Amino acid sequence: MPAVTPELPQLIDECGRYVSGWPPPPPRSGNEGRRRSALLRGSRAVLTQQTANSLSSVPRVNILGVGITPVNLARAVAMLERWCNEGRSEYVCCVSVHGVVEAQRDPAVRCALNRAALSVEDGMPLVWWCRRSGFVDAGRVAGSDLLTAMCEIGAERGHRHYFYGGSPAVCENLIARLDQRFPGLVVAGYRSPPFRPLTEEEDAADIAAINEAHPDFVWIGLGMPKQEKWMAQRAGKINAAALIGVGAAFDFLSGEKPRAPIWMQRSGVEWIFRLISEPRRLAHRYLVYNSIFMARAFQQLAGWTSYAQDW
């Protein structure tokens, strides 16, 4: 188990204050809000040594060579808030068993996951592994849950949200539902890229459009592994506190696709619900990838195989 660094108690304290109803600062509005946003955007270009030390202090659990950050939803929210206040510019991956297995076959995916400031556990097997490694407070951080949690507090604090991915209809339904659910939510914009690879000109135009909207958080719904590669390749080019890959969250929250009941999400069998809902598309992912994960996980836990830590 990694040593607990001095910064961790402060992060945990921030998490506890959020859960207990830590009073938010007043919402940003008018000229004051615009000045504060401009200052934050400018400061994101500067990474102090203190910030670098804080980032390196986040512990990771080695799961088949992927460094999973053993947090929970409340702590992930507190860290995103902290990045926004500090003028940071990071990216976050919500990692499932599918993502860990993709990282076995594609070094670019593994690199993207291991270079992320947070690679949170979006799957109960990863949560159980983190708890077994000594992080008893680890909990699932699903992309849908993280998005709704940040929109809830963002409506109070004036955060600006940008949505990238999905079809135009999905994005419009997503934004309409979030607006209805969280009055006061600030949507900086959205963009629905084509499913084909973008040209250099199209990619540059997308980056420029996002930056012109001055978002605090950019939510990426391109699916695994496309969104992880997209974020890793554009880190530092987009002026936002965080790029956050949330996979199917756009489909779930827009009403395009149903999500499993809470008890299935918490018991680690949400994949069965999704497999029944979309058998032709997801059969290979869940039946083959889950089997690969179980076999390799057993080998690592038994000490038969070891994986290098490249983070």
C-alpha cells in the first residue's frame, strides 16, 4: 500500500466537508464572475511546484499494469473542485474492466490511463481490488454519477460545462434534462463530432470552439478507448480545469438508453443488464473481456505475473 502523503488528509477533509454539506461559495455572476473565469483560464498555463507535488501524491493501485486511483465519488468531486479553484488543467478517466483489458492490447490506451490525473474505478471489480489493497474507502465513480454530482454543485457555484460527443439529438436531450434537473446550470456549449476520424482542420476547429466557450469542465462522451486517446492527445491544448471521459453517460442521462437498477450497479452485475439490453453490441466486450480480466487478475493476485508501474 502506498505511503500516505501529507496532502491526503487535506483532500479527505475536503471530501468530508462536501459530504456533510460544506457551504458553497456564492455563485459567480456578472463582471466579477467573468473576471474570475479569465484569471483562472490564464493561470491554468502555470503549474507550480506545489501543484505538481500535490498531483504526484495521489496513490495508485496497480491492476494489470493500469494505475487506478482508489477514490470514491465524494473525493473525486472534491478534487475536481480543487482543480477548478487552483486553475489546474487535467484529464480524468473513468476506468472499467473493459478499459483495463483494452490497455493490455493497446499501449496507447495504457499510456493514456496512466498519465491521467485521475483514473477512477468505474466498476465494482476494481473497487474490490482497491479495498483489498488497503484503500477501504474506495468506491465506484461511474461517469454518469460523476457528471450529475458536478452538475448539481456546479449549478450553485457557476461552473461552466461543455459536452463533446454523442449525436446532436443525444446532446440536446442531455442538456435539456440536466437543465430541468439542475436549475441554474451553465452550459457553455456542446459539439457532436462525426464518427469518422477528424481532419487536422476539423480537430483544430473543435479545440478552438471549446476554448472560445471558456468551460470549467469538458465532458467527453466518445466511448472507450476513443475518448481516452482523445483526452491524452489534447491535454494542454484545451483551457479547462478538467477533461472528463464519461463513456455511455450521455446515452444514460439523455434517456437514449436505460441504466441498470441501483442494486445491480452496487453489486457488480450492471454488465448483465447492459448485455441483455444490447447483446449484439456488447457480447464480445463482456463475455470475452471479462474472462480475460478474471484470468489475468488471478495470475497477478496469486503472484504468478507482475506488471510494471509506468506512472
